[in-house]
Amino acid sequence: MSESMLWWIAAGFVVGTELLTGTVYLLLLSIGMAVAGLSAWMGAPLPTQMLVCAVVGGVAMALLWWWRLRTSRSRPAAEFDLDIGHRVHVARWQPDGLATVHYRGAPWQARWTGEVPPPGPGEYAIVAVDGARLVLGPLSSTRTP
């Protein structure tokens, strides 16, 4: 079996592992392996193939890291979280400032955004999501989807 075929088999194995784990970094490493397979097919020696794999995979990871860093600061959080701005109905607030609301067909725990106690039952807007808890505010403080 040729060296290029071994590189491509390894790249396919890493892509399969990436599909099971869901991490994009393994996909980028498999791109480096595929390019190393091309260099093997063109007759490059093994040390050059390994260098090609490391450089291409490393550059791809660095570009992804740079892109994520650049895009995460340039857009407001509301663009990432599609729940922000949606309305929910609070039937009653508990004494600790929490409530159970029905949103997207499931019960969610919600808390009031301010320091003061919540005003009372009624319609509120989701202003943030804190883990698995919705943070609610008045309807006028958010955009309406």
C-alpha cells in the first residue's frame, strides 16, 4: 500500500472520529493529512509529508481561531441567541424571584433581570439566557422578533 493511500485512510478515520465527537479541529487536522497524502503521491519524502500535515493543519486551526475571535466580538449577543426578545407569560412569581414559564413547548425556569422584585404576573420578554434559565425583563426593553 502506498504512503499516499495511508495518509488518505488516516484522514478518513479522523473525519469519522470528528463526526462522532463534533469537534471541528479534527476536521482541520484531516485536511492536513489529505494534503500530506497529495505530497506523498507527488513523491515527497516522509519527513516532508509530516511537515506538510503539521503546517497545513496548524494554519487551518490558527485561521479558525482567528476567525472565531474576530466574529465573536463584532456581533451583539442577540444575534447568537435567537431566544432573546421572545415573549413569555408568567402566571406567578415565586417568593425567591423565580418563575416557571412555558417556552418552546417545555417548562423553563426564569428569573427577573432587576434587583427589585418582579412586578407581577403577565407578559415579559427574554433578555438573556443564563445556562438553562431564562432572564426576563419588561417588554419595552427588547426587540420584538
